[in-house]
Amino acid sequence: MPGIDIDKTICCYGCFSEDRRMFYYWFDRISNPSKRVFIISPNEFQKADFQHTENCKNDQRTYRTNTINLSLSRLEGDSARYLAMREVYTNLKRILEEHVLIESEYIICEYVNIIKNCFRETCNDNFVSDIYKHFEEKLNKDSLLPNGQKCFIAAYNGIKTKEFLTKLSILKTLDFDLGIFPLPKKDQFPEIGYIGEFYSKNEMKKYMSNFFYYSEIAYKDMVEKNFTNLKDYFSLYLDIPYQIIYNLETGKKDCFYNGVTYYHIPSNAIEYPCLRNGNITYTDFYNEMIQNTKGMHSASLCSSIIENFIPGGLENFPFSKYVYELIQKDIDSLFKDFKSF
């Protein structure tokens, strides 16, 4: 973030209201502080809050002061620990919602595959260097003004140019082949229907096989890169390697019956998922899951309509969403005792 001096120290400020029913606290960056925690008296609050506002302006940070109603907070005993853990959880949740972790190349692959299909011209190359060159040439051409000067194009046909070029550069450095994780292809063309009706069961089987296989790799990679000290407390991470067992329903008139039901079982290595053969009821599939997941840290039968797995448009990235949700579940489970405070 521009303007922030990384040599400054993060300090915590706290202040009780005059009737001691409310407690206010915030974090600030200070140069050479005499201590890390400051307790402010009610008469000093306005002055300290003003200084906090000025520091946020100078550092180009978001201003935020937290307020706790002590009579409703249930904070007692080791309340400082609860406040600290709640602050950590709040920030982790925001980071996950904004998708700003160090990402797996497979998440970036999905992003690039979807965005390249939004070009006005067809650009179906799986070679990242060719796509990068094509997009850069388009930008250079269209950014040229009549007077010969160039303008900065923040978005091109709805595509955020800086974000797209940054992700392309990452894959280009890795010499990544976009064909490794292709998007599903429409192979059915009803006159009218739900999104899932444009894809045959064979096409969805091929896509879901890649989807679940690479999601485990992406999840493992992102947890190890972003949560080095927390990963051994994540229940799903402790189950790796695992294999997904799934049931696929397609071709029915009502989209809510066209869906994927799945769970994971122990495995000796990360491997492609197994499609459950034959018709099976949800109850039988659930009982099967209970029998097959004994001793696992994370066991549940998940169900979703097919539409939730199909990418499309500039804002729909189901693979990315799925992996981030796996991490979010681990974070929620780890901080479950602090979320309500």
C-alpha cells in the first residue's frame, strides 16, 4: 500500500467510556513508540482519535475504530486474547473474501481461460506468451491518442488490464500450459434451458474430474504458501492426500435435480476423483460416506447444482471460489469460538 512506512511499529490504543460500559480500541503505526499498548483516558480520547485519523490519511490507510459494548460482549477472564483472536479472524475473513492470497497457478489458469474468451477477437491459444503478446498489442494500439500520446487503459472490454497482465506474467514465468485445465465445452444446444443443459454428462464428467483433482492441489499449495504456521490445524489439510467420490446428475428438466454430490476418502496420493456408478439416493450416498470416512478429520457430504461449477462471464470463477471456500471453512472451524464476539 503506497505511503506506509514499514519501519513504523504497530501499536494498540484503548479507551473506556466515562460510564465504563463501552470500550474503544484501534491499531496505529507509530515511529519509535515508548510502548506497544496505550490506555487513553476519556478526556484524551478526542485528541488521540484525531491523531489516528491524521496518521491514516498520511499512510493512505483505512480509518477504523472498534467499539465493544462490555455489558453484551461476554468478554471475561482472558478477554485480551479474545479481542486479539477476533481481530485476526476478521482480517483473515476479509482477505479471503477479497481473494488476495498468493494463488495457485491453477486458479490463475481458470481466470486467464475465462478472460481470454471475452476478447472481441477469437483467441483460443493455450500458450500464455501468445495471449500476452496479443493483449499487449491491442492495448498499445487502442491507447494511442490522435495527438500521438498514449493513455492508460484501466479496463479493456470489461477486463481489468493490470490484473490480467500480472496473472499472465506469472503463468508466462512458469511456462504454464493453459490446456492442462480447460473449461467445459458446450456440446448440447437446447432451444431454451438452464446453463447445465448445454453440457452433456460426458463433458461434465471430464470437467469435474479435472475440477476436483486440481482443487486439491491448489488448496494444498495455497495453504502451505499462505498459512505456514496454521496449516497443521486445518482439518481438510490433515486429510491430504484424499480422493473425491462424487455422483453426477444431468439431463433433468429441473435444474435443482441436476447437481453434484460428493465427499472425500483417504488415499495414498492425490488422484483423480471417482464417479459413483449407477443411481443412488442421497440417503444411501450419505450412509456410504459415513462408512468410508471413518477416522478422517473432515468428513461431510456436500451437494450443489451443476450451474455452480460452470464458469462464464467476467465475474464467475467457480474453481477459484471453491478453493477459497475450502480455506474459509478451515478458518471458520479454527476460530469458531471467537466469531460471535
